Amino acid sequence: MPAPIEFALEGDHVELNQLLKLAGLCDSGGAGKAIVASGAVRVDGAVELRKTCKIRSGQTVELDGHLVRVVGA
């Protein structure tokens, strides 16, 4: 399993599809939306299907064995 990715959040939240792009797990926000819609993404351990779900500091996002920990900036 790859090392966890720490994502420093700027502001109150980031949309899930954008987080996938910014963390380097997909090439674009559009690709992020497709990945989320496929059911491949988990937020805090539960499958998340809302493409623009607001992700806040303290949450974790998982995709294909990659874990992203969202931390406050």
C-alpha cells in the first residue's frame, strides 16, 4: 500500500472531485467526477457517490489503495 498523502486544505472545504485531481489521483476534475460516480471512492470508510461532496479537515479519502488525509493548512 502506498504511503498516505497529506493534503493541506486551504479554506473551509474542497470538493471531492477536485481533491482527487489536486492530490494527483486523477488528471482532471471531470475524471474525478467519473471516478466518484463509479463508486470507487470512500470518504471516512464509506462509499461516496456525490461528486462535489464537501471534504473538510480531518476527513480521509480512499481510492485504489491510496489514502488521502485532509489536514488544516
